[in-house]
Amino acid sequence: MAIDLTDEGINSIVAKLRLVKASEQSSFAMGGTLSIEGVGAWAVTCPEP
């Protein structure tokens, strides 16, 4: 999954969220990265509910 957030004028991308999902039988994991232009980048994890 890829989500891009733009500035108000839709001129440039200011943040990007990239997620991938893996599953095996009834278990799954999701993780990826969040990057914000001019600020930094972080790892993202989504624990199984």
C-alpha cells in the first residue's frame, strides 16, 4: 500500500507512507516506512489485533 500526502496546492508530496503485508495461515504482519519531507523517516509496524 502506498499513500502520498501533498501540500494544499497539490504541488509536491510532503509525506509518504509505504506498507507491506505478509501472512501465513491465520497470522499476519504489516510494516513499512513513513517519510516526511525535510523532517525524517521512520519504521512503522502494525501489530496483529
